[in-house]
Amino acid sequence: MKKSTIIFFTVLGILSNAQNFKTKRGIVSLDGIHVAKIVNKSNTYTFLDLNETPMYTIEFVDKSIVDSVRDSYIKLNRVYNRDKIIEMDYISPSAFSGEEKSAVYTSIKGLKIIDNKGINIKNLDEIFKNVPKRKLDSKTKDAYTTRSKIDKMNIEVNKVGEILSNGVPVGYFTNLPVSFGSEDTISDKTFVDIEIYDAKSKLIGRYITTTKQLKTAGGKSFTLYREMSGRASILKYPTYKAIAERMAIMDPTFIKVQEKVTVGPVQKESAEK
């Protein structure tokens, strides 16, 4: 059989098995048949059967992990069991699909919990029994690893420019702009680099306000920039905290996570002289 003929029948098979869905006035139709209803509150979509009994919800999440990396996913929840929430990937029919269309498309094509008979409770229950794993790309995985390291450091910057990790001073900023103290973001573009030192006054690196570039004393560089993704603008103006966090990742010697201190049995001194 010729290659062109194989391709023709493959495409024909896909088209013949394709399901056309439409959502109009809160009613989900599949191949022209009403199969479910949907209502929206904020970014959470509740799916109901045709008797208007709520069955499950899909909530869209779009969050910043670290720097310019974001993660977008959905939270799936059974209405009768609010305690169990599953985080899952979702799919969209096109790059320009809105949340409602993506929620319906994911329910039909991805999760297969809506079919031509309505909401398939058996398939819905099966998802909660065997939770599918999320498929994260390497960039997102690396970002979560970085975020985990940052969270353990628990970095804060106080009103005098000190950098603290878990409440302990570990460094400080110098050459701070005049807005420091009243704002936690760096919006002033000065020609003097903001410098970061460790607790022993060793230079760790610099932040260049004109280029939003971080440079370590050892020569590494990282650029913080503005990027549009989903509904949010990322790091239009970076915070001092974000800069300290990124510098701690770029230079692992800057801040070391303190392990839990364990103490052996306490022995009281003898009262005898």
C-alpha cells in the first residue's frame, strides 16, 4: 500500500472517531447531544449532570516557581469529597483556548470523564484511585528543585539591608537606592551596582539595576527579566529577597542550610565536692 494511501486512511480514521464538543449558555454538548452543565466562579469550573447535580470541579492554577519559570496545571476535586484534591496536567484544543474550553476539552479528551452518555462516574472514580503523574519538562523540574532549596533557606531582607536565613544574619546589601526601606522592589536604575556581602564581609556578587543582571564574585551571571506568561507579569521589578535567593543558588557557599541540631542525653554534674 502506498504511503499516501496509508496517510489518507489514518486521517480518515481520526476524523471519523473525532468528537465535536460545544459549550453554550452553560450546557456542554458532544456531537450535538447535551451531556453536562458547567458553571464558573473565578477560575474554578463546576461540572454538573443534566439534573444540575454538581459532580466535580476543575480549578486552574498558574503560579511562579522561581524567577521567570511558571507552572500551569489544574486541581481536580470530587464535590462529595472536598478533602482529596488531585493536581493534574490539562490539555487545550488550541493555544488560544480559554479556561472553560480547556476544562471541557480536558474532561472529554484527556480524562474521559464526559462521554456521549454524560458524566462517567466510573472513570472519574478511577482517576482518584490511580492518580496520573504530571509530565513536567526539565526546566520546570529544575525550577521546583531550586524552589525547594530556597524554601529551606527561608531568606528574608530586613529594613537595614541585612540578609537573614532562618532568622540568622548571613549577609547584607550595600549601595542601596534611596527607595530602599519604603519599597521591597528595586525600581531605581542607578549606575552604582548594588553589592551583596556575606556575614564575614566577603563580596558575594553584584546586581546591576540598568540590565537586571546578577554577577557573582566568581564570574557567574544571571539576568532577571520581564516575561509574560498566563495572566501574570514576572519580575517586572525584582525584590531584594528574590535577588538574595538567586545569589544563594548561584553561589552555594553564600548560605548553607543548617541541619537539625540533635543533642545527646544531658548529664547533671555531681553535687559531691
